[in-house]
Amino acid sequence: MKQTLDMRFIRYLNLFERVMGVRSKNCFFYNNYVIFAVPSSLVSKAIGEKGKNVKKLMPILGKKIKIVALPKSIEDTERFISEIVGPVQFKNLEITQKEIIISASKQSKAALIGRNKVRFNELKKIINEFFGKDLKII
């Protein structure tokens, strides 16, 4: 993954590590959430018992947060993307040589694209950084 971090993300990552006790190198925005990606073995530790760490960090950041498991390989793509876009669901995910194609119902497709393609552009950037592929929603 080749993510460019600005000062805001560096502050978020440092604060995340202090509050959660887990180091994360991946932080990004999607749908007004700050999403932290951590190794799958550390997700429950990061969330804390009954979500106490998440509840502690949200007022400090002033934003909603999600914690997702890092994809270990391209096979984890569907789980990773569904965690990010949840609760929106899609029918199918197809991975080709150059792009990831998400098939969704009409209503889910609208939710994935968002007004003025905001969510689509955010998800496209995330997929490009993690998998080096382009995004297509049909």
C-alpha cells in the first residue's frame, strides 16, 4: 500500500495508538468516518471490551470511527470492502487484472456512488492504495 499521509492523519494515528494500545499505519476517510485498518488479530483489542476504546476516541476526534481488519491478500478484498461500505451491501465482487467490479442493486449502487460521486471517489482511492486496481460499480 502506498498511502500519502498528511499531518491530520499522522495525528489521528498517534492518538489511535495512545488510546487503543494498537499501532496502525493505515487511516483513511469514507462516508464521514475515519477508518483505521489494523491486523485482523488485533481488531478486538483495538475496539476494546464492549467498544469502550471506540467510545473513548470518537469524542476526542469529533468524528465517527470504524476499525477494520487489514486485507492479508487479494482474496480478502470482498470482506475488506464490505466492512468499509457497511451497512450498504452489494451482490457480487469481481476482481480482474486491472480493476475491481462491484455489482449492486439499484439502491445500493446509489448509496455506493453517493451525491456528486463523493463516496465513489473515496472508495476508488482506498482500493487504488490497497490493491493498485481501479474501481467500477455496475
